[in-house]
Amino acid sequence: MLKLIFFIGAGSFLGGVSRFLLSRYIQNTFISSFPYGTFVVNIVGSFLIGLFYGLAEKGGLVNAEWRMFLTVGFCGGFTTFSAFATENVAMLKDGNLIQFALYSSLSLFLGILATYSGSILTKAM
């Protein structure tokens, strides 16, 4: 059990650092009040978790410890629902209803589509 906790913790660390770096890079590239950094990170993370679960389902490609490292650890640390929620609340407080609706709906739709696409991609391999 301790080994599994270490795997998840290491994945969370790498995912969190990766999220910070990518989100900051994206947000600085597309200077806007729209939270592109969190948006891109969450869509990429959704694709990755679909890919990782798809690989795990293929059997033998990813053992249980690596699946936990990649999904619960890395993807859990990489994606961020709390930032997503905070950014939505800020848009509502600022009266940016169109941005709020766009960000929320696109995040949900594209996140699910990305997860499904990652899973389907592994079936094609």
C-alpha cells in the first residue's frame, strides 16, 4: 500500500508542476481575461486520462501501479476542477455571462470528447 501511495504522490507532483508550467505558458501566450491556460490543461488532461485508461484496458500494457500513477496521480495533479470553478465564479461576479457560458459548456463538452477520443485511440493501436 505504501508503494502505491508513493506512486500516486509522485504522479501528483509531476502533474501539478506540469499543470503550472503549461497553464502559465498558455495564459502568457494568449493574453486575455479568458482562462485559456486552465481550459487547455483540462482538455489535454481529459485526453490523457482517456488514453491511459484505454491502455490499461488493453491488458498487460500498463500494470495497476502505473495506471494509478498516470490517472489518479499525474492526471489528478495535472487537471484542476477547483481552478475551473473559481474562474467561473469570477466570470459570474464580473458579469461576463457569455464567457462563463462558453467556458463552462466547452470545457464540459470538449473534456468528455477528449476523454472518449483518448480511449478510442488506444483501441485503434
